[in-house]
Amino acid sequence: MAMQITRRGFLKGAAAGAAAAAAAPALAIDSEADLHWDRSADLVVIGYGNAGCNAAIEAARCGCFRSDS
């Protein structure tokens, strides 16, 4: 079965690609010396949807906790 691409879908994809290409130089770093991390973590849960909520609960049960030190 052939996949049909609509004009709207093509333009949305092209706009997203152009935005990513424009942002890439701003996100680049020159060397590792430019990196500075304020904190370190064994586990980071991004988002609090169903999967994120379950991951955070299970991590807490296993002994992971937030440490601000």
C-alpha cells in the first residue's frame, strides 16, 4: 500500500526540519570544558503521565530519592 503525503503534512514536516536546523548551531558547544553540570542523578523521570508516574513510584519504592545536596 502506497503512503500518501498531504500538502499540510509535508509543510509541517518541512517547518519542523527547518526549525531544528536553525536551532542546531545555538545548541552546539565548542568543547567539554564549556559543560557545567549543577547536579547529578542516578535516575531522571521526564514527564508525569502514566509511564512517568509509575516510574517515579517504583523508583521511590526501590530507594531512589531526591537529594538537593
